Amino acid sequence: MDWHDVQDPRDAALDNLAERYKLHSLHIEDCRHGGQNAKVEEQAHYLFVVLKPVEVLPDGSLDFSDLDLFVGRDFLVTVWESDCPAARKAREALRPASERRRAGRLLYQVADAIVDSYLPVLDQLEETSDALQDEVLRSPSPEALDRIFQVKRNLIELRRVLANTRDVMGHLQRTQSDLIPKDLWPFLRDVYDHVARALDTVDVLRDILGEAIEIYLSSVSQRTNQVVKVLTVLGTVSIPALLVTSFYGMNLQGLPGSASPYGTLFAGGSIFLLTAVLLVLLRVFRWI
């Protein structure tokens, strides 16, 4: 069995392999355009499979690349869009003993390696989600909310890739093509189960982040209510002062103490007394 490893989709070697193994021109075009969904397409003499290796970038976002595989009876052609750590690890692990393995077996092992590379990413996202939930509980901030939405975007993209990969594994374990012998079906079913569990984890993490957003909004609302409450109390407490000063500011005749040298003290005492009574009433009704 010949394994041809093409690390640049634009390499002329891919055209030579396409002519040698009669690979469809649309599949070659898919290899070179990139950005494909994970999928499997059957031809008369080979299978065309697209998988999606993932890499975590320094800014925390996820970068998915294409891994295209042409699986024939006596050949395997792999086309790597990028040399991410997951792709490099899979290639280095499988290359030494590739000549003694069938193409279908190598397809399973490559798919298993790619799916296993999702697990550390999920662990990292889970740790980030738990940390964000704790941060929102302690001290909610707009920065924390921005990070929550970034993680949610990562989870949405990862879920889309996992759902497509699950469909690929489901198709491979049900195909009647002789390129995938039945003795590989249990192994492909195991990869399918790994993808299904990863999807469950993604759904749980999305629920955790949804709860974190609700906690953030509740905390912001509660903090706003506290501010409004303080402002309301301050406005209410100022009512006696406004009432007394408004009457004495109209220069009406006959107001208590208006002609007395102690009028200012009388007005100030009235404001203080009325304010004290108002505060006592607010306290009795437990409004403050």
C-alpha cells in the first residue's frame, strides 16, 4: 500500500497523483480551496474524506484546517492544509508502519487521532468556562462578558465541526464499500462514540456559559437596583429641606420665625426634625 503525503495543496505533485489514480477534479478543487465541511464522498474506486484538525491560537480562538484523504484499494493520499500540532502528531505516529497497513485501517487511525486532538481543546474550554463562571459570581465585568462570548463562539464552531465529523463516522461504519472492510466497523463506531461524547460536552459547556451570562445580567441588574435605591432615598430625604426652603423663599408674611433673629435656626431645626422623622419612617417600613 502506497501512502502519498502532500503537505501543500498547491503542489504539482497533487496533479500527478490525480492523474495516476484517476481522482475527480472537483475533489482536487476542494483540496485547494479549503474551508470545506467534514464530509465523505464515495467514488467507484476510492473514498474522498475531509476531516478538520484543530489548533488553539494564542488569542484563545480556534483555527480549523482541512485534512483531505483519498482512500483507494492500494493507495492513500493525504493532503494537509496546515501543519498544526494535531496533524503533525498523527502523521509522525502513523508514518513508520504505514506500508504494512491497509488504506482503510490508516483512515481509521488518522480519524481517531484527529478526534482525540479535540479532547485537550475541550478540556481547555471547560477550564475557561468554569473560571469565567466563578469570575462572574465574584466580580462581574464587561471584560468577563466579552470572554464568555468568545468562548461561546468557539463552542459553536467546534460543535459544527463535531456534528459533521459524527456524520462522516456514521457513514463510514454503514458503507457497503469494499474499501472499508466490516472488521473496521467496530473501530469506526468507537470513534463515532468519542465524537458523540465530545458533542455532549460542548452542549454542557454552552449551558454553563448561558448560566454565566444570566448571572452576569442578574448581577448588573441588582447593582443597578441598588444605585437607584440609594438615589431614591437621597431624593426622598431631601424633600423636607425642599419643602421648608420653598415656603420661606416666597417671602410670605406670618411664617413662623420669619421676623425673628432666630428664624434661620428655626428653619434649620424644622428641616432636621422633619428629615429625622422621615428617616425613622423609612426604617420602620424597611425601605432602607
